[in-house]
Amino acid sequence: MTPRKPLPSRPVADPRAVVLGPQYRITVLTEGLVRLEHSPDGVFEDRASTFALNRELPVPDFRVIESDSHVEVLTARLHLVYDRGPFSTSGLSVSVLGGVSAYHSVWRYGDDSPDSVGLGGTARTLDLADGAIPLEPGIVSRQGYAVLDDSRSMVFDDEGWVAPRDGSRTDLYVFAYGHDYRAAIQAFYAVSGPTPVLPRFALGNWWSRFHRYTTESYSALLDRFDAEGIPFSVAVIDMDWHVTDVDPEIGSGWTGYTWNRSLFPDPAAFLAHLHDRGLRVTLNVHPADGVRTHEEAHPAMAAALGRPPQEPIPFDVTDREFLDAYFDVLHRGLEADGVDFWWLDWQSGPHSRVAGIDPLWMLNHFHFLDNAREGGRPLTFSRYAGPGSHRYPVGFSGDTVISWASLAFQPYFTATASNIGYGWWSHDIGGHMFGGKDDELATRWLQLGVFSPILRLHSGANAFTAKEPWTFEPAARAVMTEHLRLRHRLVPYLHTMNHRAATEGRPLVEPIYHAWPSASEAYDQPNQFLFGSSLVVAPLTSPADLRTRLASVRAWLPAGSWVDVFTGLVYDGGRELLLHRDLSTIPVLAPAGAIVPLDAAEVPANDPVNPPALEVLVVVGADGSFTLVEDDGSASGTASTPLSFSQSAGTFTAGPATGALDCLPATRSWTVTFLSFDGSPVVSGFAATQTRTGGRVSVTVEDVPVGATLTVDVGADPQLSANDVGARLFALLDRAQISYDLKTRIHQIATSDAPLTVRASHLQSLGLDPALATAVGELLLARS
């Protein structure tokens, strides 16, 4: 048996954090998180659960007040009152301190009133969802409290094996962090364990299609991608890699572990070829039907398990011997061929041969541990199984319906998952099934995918649902190609956020109310989200207006100056507004002081290694800092490069790098690009070249030693450029499907010397179509 090291855990709380009674136990885990247990038999659970690995945390300051009838617990964030009896609505409450609301911030056991509804978490799957679906709870709410019921989750023994619980003992975790949502999420991770660092390759583009590829056709596909300059870092081989045409008496061909050698005559050579091209490989498996007699591995499995050679071996994830053979016999040979990780396509429900043991949980947990057996960064690819699933990335959200409604739900779904600590969803970008050909929908979906945790293009078996960019009209094809390149260019930024998620408990994608919890506007934009430390994204999820040929989205910009990193348009914040874009971009906004590192290659390679050349986007107007994190793929081989901008001095500084410098190129080319800026950068100590394009200025310095410091000076207190409203408005009107006379009149009014109030009211009097009026207004009113 291959040893699978259990996840580290400290499940027994410090006794000093415990308030104990004959049938109750209160554990003060943090100042805003309490565990509440009630046990009729007086026995309490100290084993790690699927949610709670670590209950031994630093003991926070708290007070206990006891009277004849009640026990009270007070911390800096909460006030618990309990009558010592069976948990009841009248007998157990937790008040959130800090004036979160006038009277709504009191949690009472069993209360299911509207006030108890939180901000949502995530769901097991989006299979067949055509738009919004109900979400499971998260651990944050506008009322300031949330509860996680852990009474029925599986528990782990000291050896890492599992046991069910029947729910007869109540085991609750009450989060009372008010509107300090990030602190609540960090407390969640403190108890449940951190999100692991993903391998860097997982942040590039994934190619996935339910299609009967052959060795030759897949190689030809990759040749075409190379010729088009489209990088991919992961090859997702759907179920047709294995034999699917089986005798009906055996069952369906959905489950399989035997290579289809009519398609792939030499599997090891095929996988080696993919590796040589810089891709990692995952194979799809549906384990539910076990190992039937036609499988090549069946004799070895039968021998390992002492089963009759003529009988099929049922899938039983609750059987330790089966699970050992499942990995050590069934999967190990395929991994020797070159499989890097597994796509666990479990669609058979939460039930197993042991009540309370969810097969999906078991597969996710033990596949992750098994993938870590050789010391690398482990990876799985599977559906969400409940709180604690963040420990087993990446999440597969299921078979998505091709529709605008599906697209419109995904940004909200992805961001809200952070409310339960689940930060690495992978969606079927472009959709999997049903729907119809819509080049605009496909393009908008791919644009969202670039700014999603994982970008995995996917399509179904229907020959007309292909997602190769060259199967779309020229305009869409060009945008798709450019965005797929951009995803790989973003990997330096993404991998730094990958490390941030693991060390700071901040998922890559967060709802904007995580950063601005006191702003009511932050809750009114369900599809707008934070993308790492430096970007806010407002994806376009509805079709363009037929007359302006622009799609629009309602967004909220917090106070300050904001720059669209694609268009260079500068906005004054502190307001809600409609943002309009043509097919080429979606709104991706960076605040003053933002720093975004990119791979400088225009056409990045498949394998997103630490690049020899970097481009750093900088937005002047405020101080900014960013620490670029890179690694050699191990936990210890990490290097950090500080990047900073001083507004008062007008200087950008990069380096020196520290840490495991061996994982970095000895020298690097640096391009520093100032968005929406027309100044003249100066570099001291290095030769530099300067370029200007699209309202931005870039300075490039070659061969900078990794241990050196690079400084770029743009002058004290630099300011963002003024928007060229006239030119932008002309481009908008030139595209619009309206009369030429109306175009001329709008342009003349909008660019006249009259005060802005006069121009705006004059335009309003024209009675323009709303889509045209708001598009013109966006440009005219972007800045005061």
C-alpha cells in the first residue's frame, strides 16, 4: 500500500477555551467564532471532521458569567447567552457586538426567519442549471452572524480513516464577525485548514472537450493551436480515452480504466508527447460502476482484493482494502503512463454503503492525498462536497447549459463561493450542452473565463459546439485568441494571488462587499467582483444593443480614480454607472496605485514557467505596492520581488528579489507600463527604450540582474491623462447604427465649449435611445 499522509490536524481544543456542562460544551475558538455542542449522553466529539481539522487555536480573551439559570460568554465580538438546557430558540443566542444593526444582529438557535439568511456560499454542481440555482449557506451575512452545522459530517480517526456521525449530537459553529467578512473567512480557514497552493500550470488555459480524439487528431489540434499562437497548459481528456463500447450485459461504458487503443495505440507515448509540448494531463473518470471483468486491470484488482477472477468488483469507497487497491493498482499504472491528476466526474449522489459517508467527499479527500504522495503540489478536479472542500482544488462545476442565463449566473456564483472559502472553481467556459451558436455569447464567456479562478474551455460531443477560436467569425476569433494569450500573460499576477489565498486566506475572486462591507452599493452589483489585489471586474453577460453594438453592465466604483486596463478610460469613482464595451473587451478596472505584473511575451508558451521578461502595469495617482511571488514548484523554493510606486516622488521600484533565487532567471527584461499617462519615464543606471501606444507609455530595460534594484522616475506627483472625449465619442458614434445627421449633432453638442451641465441637458433633450444616451453619457461624464 502506498502511504497517504493525512492532512495535518489539531482537532482537540485547548481546555482553557472550553466552557463545559453535563450535556453541553462551548468552545471559544476565536473572538468571533464559537463552537456549540449539545449531547444528551454527555459525550462530545474531539475527532477532526470534514470541516474542522484544527480546534486547537490560540485562546482568545473572553469572560464567562454564570448565574443559577444561565451561562454567558463575552468576547470582543460577541455575547453568548445560554440557559444550559437543550438548545432552543429562547434558550440559546449569540449577539454580535459593534453596532452592526439596530436589532437584527442576534442569532437564535433554530431561527429560520429572513433575518437569518446570509450572503450565500456555493453549491455542489451546476449540472443542467440554466441560470440561477439555490446556494448552500456561507459564513458571512449582512446581519453579522452565520452558523455552520457540522453535526452530520464525517470524522477522521488518528490514522486518517473516516467514520460517520448520525446527527444525534448537535455540533454548531457560530460566526459572529459583523461585517468584517475577511476576518470571518480567515477564522474559517484557521479551523478548516488553508487553501493549498495550486501548481503554477493550473493557472494557464485548459483545453477540454467531450470528443473522440485520436493520437493523430489531438496532435494536429495542438499543432493548430501553436500555429495560431494560442497557449494551453492543461490537456483535459474526456471519457473517450477509455473503452466505452462494452457488452450491455456488463453495463454501460461510462466507467472505464482501459485505454482505447484503437484511438490511442501507445498511451505512454501520447502522454509523453503532451508533456514535451508543455502540457499537463488529466483524464476523466466516472468511478461509480467499479471495475468490470473487461478491464485490463481487473485481474490485478481481483488478486489484490482476493476476489474471484470472473466477478466484477463493485465500487465501495468505504472499504479500506478497496480504496488501497483503487489507487495502488487501478490508477498507479495509468499514472505511470503519464497522467498528472484526475478529473473525478462523480454524478451518483451523496450515498454509499455506509450511511453518512459521501463518496464525493471520499474521492476528493483521498485523491488529493494520493496526488501528494511524492511531495509535489497536489491537485484534483472534482465537484464541491461541502464546507472544507477548499482543501481539494480544483472544483468542477458540472455540465453547463449554453445560454446567456448560465453566463449571467457564473460571476455571482464564483464570487459568492468565497463566502465558504471555496476559491478555485472551474466552469465549462462557453457551456457544455443545449443552446445554439452565438459568437457573442461564446466571446463574452471566454472573457469572463480569463478573469475566473480557472480558465477551462469545454464543449460537448455535438460537433457544432466546438470552442476552437477559428470556428467563430473573424471578430470573435481575434478577441478569443487575444484573451487566451492574456490569460497566460496574467500568470505572474495569478500565481502571486495563488500564494496569497494559501497564506492570507484571500481567494482570487471575492465579492466586492468583502472590501467595502459598509457600502450598500457593494451588495447591489451581484456580478461585479474583485480579481486579486489590483483589479475589479464587471463582466458583460447580456447581448449588445443592436444600434450601438455595445453591451453594458451596471457597476459601482468606490471613491477614487479608476482606469480601465483595456481601454485606458479614466473614471472618477464614488458612484454607480453604466459601463459600455464593444466585443473586444469587458470592464476591468484598476484603482490609482494599482500594480499588475504580467508575462511580457506577446504569445506566451504552453508551460507558464517563471518568465524571463515581465511587464508591469502601473496606475499613477496614489501609492501602491505588490510583492511578486514565484517558486520552483515546492513549498520551500519561493522567491519574492517587491514592486512599489511612490506617488509623491513619482518613482516605480522593482526588486531586489529575495528567497530561492535559483528558481528565477539570472537576469530579466522589465517593461514598466504606465496606463493613461503621457509623461516621460527616466531609468537610472540602465539603458532603456520607450514606446507610446493607446494612451500608455512603456519603458523597457534589458538584462536586469535578479538581485538588482530597478527604478523608473516619472516626476513628482504624476497625474492620469485627461480622457480624449472627442475621439472616443467619434468612435462610438461611427459604430452606431443611427442616422449620420444625428451622429453629427450628438458629436457637436458633446464636444462644444459649453459647460458640461449645458451639454448634458442639451443631449438629454434629444430623446436618444436609452442605450445610446447612456453610452454617450458614460464618456462625457467619466471624469469631472
